[in-house]
Amino acid sequence: MLIGEVARRSGVSTRMLRHYDALGLVRPTGRTAGGYREYSAEDVRRIFHVESLRSLGLSLKQIGRALEDPAFAPAALVADLIRVTEARLAREQELLDRLRAIGTSAPGGWQDVLRAVELMRGLDSASPARRNQAVLSRSEDVPVPAELLAKAVLEESDPHVAGALRWALARSGGDAAEALAAGARSQDVGVRRRAVQAIAAMPGAPGTSAVLEEALGDPDAAVRRHSALALGRQGAAAAVPELVAMVVEGANDVEAAEVLGVLSRDAGCAERITAAITDELATPGADTATRIRLTQALVELPGEAAREILRGLTHDDDSAVALVASALRAGCAPIRR
């Protein structure tokens, strides 16, 4: 079979067949009287073997070794090919994500595209200072893909850069709720924390309240606390149990008490908060520091019920609690710890 017919049947160009011959990879068994290459059925079969191995990503050198060396073990080489292919796919996926992010920002011209790419490159820097600069130095009139900022927020471990990214994301005007919701359900607790903090910086964004309410049941205390503070500021009564728990535990207790005060402007919610604080004050074994924090939280609550509880605490069996309650009633609140 002459080279032209082999090329037609195999789909391999004559140029590539000559290259295979030059490399010694597939040499035709014979030559015609005129000196033309003549391939046997076995030669053609070898060509198909070469093409099959090429389709797996093997180099021609690796293919030659695989076909010639009887002791050649393919397992290690295949494992290497898997790693290389996975790395390539990861790069391709990252490129695809970036292109989609730029596309969703509806760039008005190539300058917008170039600025978005510049931001991406800045966020890829190993230096937190450069990442921070990339976020803060962007022009306000340049559209920034919200999806890109959301992804960066979820991955950013430096607190200063993360804060700048949350600020930029909240002002981007884009829809990042889906990406942040996925982050709030991540197996990585750090990602969940960053997602909830970013959502908290976007009050009123569509779909975020449901994510925050779901996060109230998170096994991580920091995730629950960020969610409770954000929901409480939005007037969600679902945050009350966690906010009261924050006061009890002394975790951002002053901030939690202030949010409870805001929620107490609603009469129904005020009754619930007052009852919860009363129950915690009466918990057997509650230590002095905890009961003092609860006493201080009462000051944030409007209404006669809270004032009546505070009045009763001025005669508490614990002298420290009684002293704090008396000082609060007199309008001279001690410094909160």
C-alpha cells in the first residue's frame, strides 16, 4: 500500500507519515521499484497504535519507547499523564471562569476588559499589599465582575484584603449571591466564615437572608455569630437565640446586645428577648461575669419589662450583679468588658 492510500485510510497526513519514518517510529516494510514507500498491513496497524497513544497525550518519544521496549510499564506514565491533564484542565477551567466573569460584567470596550484582567492579575499576586492595592486602586466607573470579587473574597485569607474585597463587592452592584451561597455551604470552615461576612456586608441583597438563616445552624460558632448579627440588623427575629448566646458566652457581647436592642423595638420580639435573658439570668450555676453581661444587655432593651427586671437585680444575691444593676439604674453604666 503506497503512502497516499495509507494517508487516506488512516487519516494521517503524508507529511506526518514521512516524519514517523524519519524518526524510526513507523518505517514502511518495503519500497517499490520506483523507490516509493510501500506499507504492509502490519505497518498500517502500527500507525493506528501510534495515533491511539498520541490521543492519550504521549509524546512521539514516549510512544516509540512504549512500542519497542517489551519491559515498558505503562502505569507510571499514565499516572503522570493524568496529573498533567488535571493541571491543564484546572488552568482551562480558571480561564473559563475568568472569561465568564468578564462577560457577565458587560464590558463596554476593550479598555474595560483590560482593566478587569489587570484586577485579576493583581488579585493573583502573592503579596497581600499588592492584592489590596489592586482592589482599592480600581476606577469607580469601571465595571468589576461581581462573580470575580465573590470568588476572591472566598479565597482571601488576609483580613485587610478581605475587608477591601467585601467593600468592593458590596458596591459592585452585581449579583454575587449564588457564589456566596455556595461558599456558605463549603466544607472549608474558613470559606464559610468569609462567605457569611461578605453577605453581611450586602444587606438586602436578593437571596442572602435565606443563606444567613441557614448559617444560624452552622457547627462553627463564628459563622453563626456573623449570621446572627447580620440578620438581627435586618430585623430578623430568628437571630435572637444566637444573639443571646453571644451575650452569655461573652463573644462580641456588646455588639450582640446592641442588635438585641434594635430588635426589641418590635413589641413581640422585645417580649421574646426579655424572656430569654430572664431565663439565662435564672440558670443555675451561671457565673458572675455571665450574669453581669446579661444585666448590661437589659439596658439596651426598651420597655417597662426590662426596667422591672433590672430593678429586681439591684437586690440580687450576687453583690457584684446587684452593684452593676444599681449603677445602670442610676444612669452610670460601668465600662463593659
